[in-house]
Amino acid sequence: MTDASESSDDPTGVKIRGIYTTALTHLLAERDGVEVVQPSPVIADRFGRDLPLEPAEATVWTTDDRQGVGVVGPAATAIREVLASVGRDTLTWEDSAPQGAVVDGTVTETKGSGAIVDLGDRSGFLPFSNSDDHVETGDDLRVQVAEPRAPWDNGRPVLDTALDVERPLVTLVRDGASRASGQPELAELLPTDPPEGWRARWGRAADDAGLDALGDALDAAVERANSLDAALDAAGDIAEPPRTVFEGQPTVWAWFGRESRFALDEQRREVTTTMAGHHRIKAGDERASAAVDFVEAVCDGDGAFPFEAVTRQFGPTEGETIAIDHGKPAGHCIRLGRGEITDYDSDGTVRVEREMSPGGTYDGLGIDRQAGDVAITKLTEGKWWYPTIYRGSDGEKRGTYVNVCTPVEIFPDSVRYVDLHVDVVKHADGTVERVDDDELDAAVEAGHVPEALAEKARAVASAVENALS
């Protein structure tokens, strides 16, 4: 589908929701050819001007874990470029299972509430309630991506066997029913009807939109519905799964790092009172949002990020357990396990101890993992690296591994960062070795790590290597 910004002189409309809305609205407002549409009442009031209730060419929403945003719509690729510019530790990806894609897939496994379907590059989850037919392992199905999932999320995109075309303000449902709208008065007023076999379902925002906006939204939905019908006719019956029958709407994801969250604070501060660490705090715990809003209502937002106040209120503190979520530049996230916080410092440092299970070897160190080994990890909020010391059951040091990563963030339940591949190890005999530069180079070549971020990683690795030698 052609990007609206390429086919018209009209600005590209972007709808934004979630904890990053004010910052991203300000950021996008500075870009030529972009206009924020369908604002919430708070945003409309905060920006002091009329923001139109026009159809959006891209919708931006905060992910459930508040770590980043998803973007869907014809203009998603253009918005991805803007998001990537927020900070050097913002990482972005295009989804291989975008919203609205129709795929012929194969059921590889059934679970209590649904089935796992092989889509090719990814697998999806089909709730049994989203299929009228009984589903078993080995079945070939034609499914649509109803809810995409961020690559760092352990969940799978949610699938449906019913097909629809979702556009801002209106959704067309392909069910062979009457073309009459759910709001008959709109069907009479608008010049365009849904195609045969499709039914219009209007969103709540349609109540406040003008007829021109409603007509444009329906026209765009009808065009896409006709394209889907043509694709289904051309595909015929299900054959040779997995195969994509109909491309979904462009869907991209942006994972913000700590530096990027503070950069978004600066964007928001241009518009309204914003305390230090506004987005960092809200990303850590949903309960903190109301507290942040209260603080900003009674203060001017100056000062440093209040790590001690935040962690004392929401965690983590000494004696609690915390997970280490090890993000990868390709987009997925690996949980390294949970450990106990044995030491806490109000300057932003925690010490986490984990008992290691035997079997395998420690990456980089090349030594066997033995029963009774303990990993002692020292993590400091905002640092681009952290060390893990491995000790045997006798207390002897078996080696040190220093991970180079995007700035560490210590949230109530987990520590988060994105691994930048290159690391430094110190062996038990004192030998210092820098490892995995080739993996970082490959990640840059693959487009997973921006060059500016790679340069920072190499500089950090060099500094750590010199300090340990």
C-alpha cells in the first residue's frame, strides 16, 4: 500500500496513545509532513490547538510492558525512522507477522486454550474461540494476524480465522453478512458502501469525526477489502503452507533504552512539567504512573533521577529477588534467571547472586559449569556494562565476565538492557580477553545495531579491557 505521505501533499496523520504520547507528539510535531490526529482530551488541551479527528496513516501505542512502542499503518516505516532518532539506544524492527496479514499455516501443537500455528518466520497463537471448527495438530488453516506481538515479548501474535480490514474509525468484517452498517444513519449519508460480503463496524471516535473524515476512512477500508478479496481469489484453496496470502499493514516496533527514555523526558519537558526520569519511572511499574503525575503537579520537575526514592517505594531492594532480562539486538529477550539482591546502594547499584545449575560451559570463559557455582552480578543504573563474577562451591573465583550493553535499567521485577555482543572476560589466571567483536560487526551489517551504538559499545569494551589488564 502506498504511503499517504508519498501520494498526497496532505500531512501524514499519526494517532498516539500510552505513556510516551506527549513526548512523541512534540517530537513528531517538529517534522514536516506529519500531523498528530485523534488526540485524547489531555493531549488536545496540553498542546493548545485543534488536532483533527482525521483517519490515521499510522497508529502508535505503548507496549504492555511499557518498554517501547508499536506502530501500525501505511506510514509505519516513516515513523520508524523518527523513533530510531530518539536516542542511540533505541532499537527498531519490522514485524514479519504484521497486523492484518493473512497466512496459510500449519498447526504444530495444541494447548489448553488454543493452537500454535507455523507462519514461516514466526509462529502464532490461535485461541480455540477464534475458530468455528475443531482444530488439531497437523491441520492447515488460513488465519489472520489479529494482534501482533513485539519481538522481545515471549508471547506469540494472536490469530483469528475470521478476516477483517481494520482502519482508524472503521473496521470492515468479512462474514458474508449484509452490507448494512452497524450505524444505519452513516450508511445512508456516506457515498461509499462496503463491498458485497463485508460489514462496517464503526469505532467510538467516529461519533465525533466529520463526514469527510468518515468517508475517507471508509474509502481506504473498502480499497483494502477489495485487495484482500482479489488476493484470496488468486490464492485459491490452502496450499503449501506456510505462505503469505495477503500482506498485512506495515508493523514496526521500537524498544527504548535508558538514554532514549531520558531524551523523551526532554521532549516532554518542552510541553509540560516533567520530573527527571519521568518515562524511566513509568516504564518500571504501572503503579508509579499516578505517583509521577502527582509529583509533577506540585513541583517544577527539576533535579536528578530519584533512584533511591523510586526503588524504596516500588522496589527492588535488598533481600528481594529480581530477574535479569537479556535483550538481543535481533529483537528477542532471554531471561537469564532470577537471583537475590544481597546488597543495595542508593547510588543505583544492586548486587545479585544466583546459584548456577551444573552442565554446559560459561560463554567466553570456556570453563565447565559445576554444581555449587555462584554468579555474583553487580548492576548499576545507567552504566553501559556490568560484571559477573563466577565462584566455585569453595569460594574460589572461576572467572569474570563483563557484559557490554545499552544502559542498565533496574525495574521492580527485572533488570533490563540490550546486549551489544562485544564483551570482556578475565580468566582465573588473570588473563584478560576481549570477545565477540565479530558478532557486533555482523549485527551492524545485518542492520540490527546502528553504527553510532556500535561505536559506543567498542569504546566501552576498550575502556573495560584497559581497566582489567
